[in-house]
Amino acid sequence: MFKKAGLIILILSYVISARAAFEDRIGVKASGLAGAWTAISDDVSAILWNPAGIIQLKNPEINLIYTKPYLGLDYDNLNQGFAGYVQPLGNIGTLGVGYMYFYSDLYREYITTVSYAYDIS
């Protein structure tokens, strides 16, 4: 009885920790810092990582990315793209908008985001 329960718990703990093969890492700095980017977040890609970080921008920024992450796959047309824009609004905060997609012959994912940040200090 206890051996079966232990085996079930072991199997469930393995299944729960399973992750998808594709990650939504947008931005060169964010990819280079392997996710530690959330603490810094000082460019347009912050609208996906940490929207509060866009308050650090003093000038408007735009970011356009298109990538084919796995070029060696002949049986699927994987591609990913991102378009983002951040506009500082002076004393009233900073506004950012973004659109990201992940496209495959079998799977599609679209993310649209609107971000606003205001410095309360």
C-alpha cells in the first residue's frame, strides 16, 4: 500500500515539474541575463518582463523582433515576433504597448499587452 502511494507521489512530482519546450524570451539583454532581467527592465521588452520598469525610460523607444528559433526543423514552420512601443508621458507616467506572437504549423499563441507605470516616490 505505502509503496504504491510513494510511487504515485513520485510520478506526480515528476509530471508537475514538466515544462514546455518553448520559452517566451524576448530581448537580447533579457536572454543574456537568463531571466534575471526582471530586476533591471530598462528597455521596451520590460512590458513583457516587468511593466513597472518602463518608468525608467526617458525617451520613446520601439522594438521590432522577428526570429526563427529552430532553423533545422524541416517539418514545422516555427517563428516568433514582437513589436513594442513605450512613450514617456512626463509627470503623468509612462505608457507601453506590445504585441507578441509564436507561430507554428501546429500551434499559435498571440499576446497583446498595454502597460502603464507611474513613479510614486
